Amino acid sequence: MGKLYLVAVPIGNLEEITYLGFRILRDTKVIFCEDTRVTKQLLELLKIWNNQELIKLNQFNEKACVDLVIKRLSETDCALVSDAGYPIISDPGYFLVSDLRKKGINVQVVNGPCAFVHAVVSSGIDSRRIFFASFLTKKYLQRKKEFENFKSILKEATVVYYETKNFILRGLEIIQEVYGDIKIGIGRELSKLNETFYYDNVSNIKEQLVVKGEFVVIIPRQDSIASIEDRSIEEILEVVHKRMINKEGKLRDICKELALEGRFSTKEIYKSYSERYKN
């Protein structure tokens, strides 16, 4: 039985490939990959494309591919790669590797770059304890609940997660809503030509941020996080106004929800909002 190599590939800079990773991808005849086109392009850029057999293995067909992987492993060594970074870290491969381990089939990791590690190491933010949350939900109420759940974690550890360009600004608004205008770090286009790192209050980052590419968000460990209960009526009204602009519900329903979480009544929030914004 052959061995399955889990190969980390570049996240931006082609030279991030390790010598071992280069050799494994050059010499392995069968490579399971998230996107065959992306992997072929990588092999061509590395000048090691030799008509290797590229087989798609993604989140949609991973379970169905297990038998095929085992069949190929009975014939030769194979490799598993994602489009960038490590397989399995926010990418397919977990189910496959778990099944192979149970069957006693040899699996070996070939180390390399990882976006969230890159971001944390370059940030200067306390990283003695880290909670990596991968990708979060893009639904407002669920994202808000996730951030609420992070409050207990942030007392002990720094929270790191991946974010897309389509939700980065909305996500920052929800951070402000749940934690206040805290300082956070954001890495953008890591290891690429336009790599940028931001560390500032959320409000300032929203003004500076170039909304292109991929992002890693770092929320540093917090000794204390302001809750809705500690917010002034002005801060509460800003939250209401943003949610009204984003059409996230009726005014009275939003006021009622915030009233349940804080120290102002539905009537107080509704009246104050109406006086300020509904002239």
C-alpha cells in the first residue's frame, strides 16, 4: 500500500514551496486536488508538470472519492493538495484522512505556508494562545451569535478567522456592534505583491481598508469587552441605524431586540431613534 502525502502549497509567493513539497509533487504520479486547473497551473509554474494524473477531490465529492483514493494507493504513492496552503485547514480532506487513519493507511504531512499562521506571526499581536475559527457564517444573526460566543474565548486567547471580500465590511460592523470599537488586526493578500496589514480601531480600519482579495482577521485577547449593557444611547442608536440601512428588520423589532440585551427600554430606543433620524 502506498502513502498519501498531504502537501502544503504556496498561498501567494511561488517560492514558498519547500524542497520536499517540490520533490513530492514532481515525482508523484497521482495528485488529488481541490481544482485540477489550479494545480496544473502550479505544476507548470514550478516547471514540474509531467502529465501527472490530477483527480478532483473537493467538499462535494470527498466522501465518494475515498474508495478511489484507496484504489490508487494500492498501486502507488499519491498526494493531496488544496488550491493554496494546507489541505484540510478550511479545505477538503478531513473525512478522507480520518478514514485512511482508521484503516491503518500511511499518511504524511509535507509542511509549508499557512495563511492564518502567516497573519498571526506578522501581526505583533499576543499569540501565546490562539483560537482559529476558519470561515464564519455570512448570516447576520448567526455571525452575531458567533461573536457573542467568542467573548468567553477572548478572555483567554486571540481569535483568528478567514473572511471574504464580500463580507469583510459587514463583518467589521458586527464586531463593532458586539465588542465596541476595539483594536483588531487584518492581514490582506498575504505573501502576495499587495500584502497589507492593518492594526487599528475597527472604525479606522473600515475607512482605510482596500476591499480586494482575501483576508485574515485577528481579534486580540480582551481583558474586558464592552457589552450592549455598557453602551450609551448614542452607540445603541448607531447600531439601530446601521441595521435599518441594511434592511435587517422593522424598527420596533430591532429596538426590542437591543432592549432585551441592554439597559434601555424598547420605548426609549424607539423614541430616541425617531427623534434623531425620522425628521
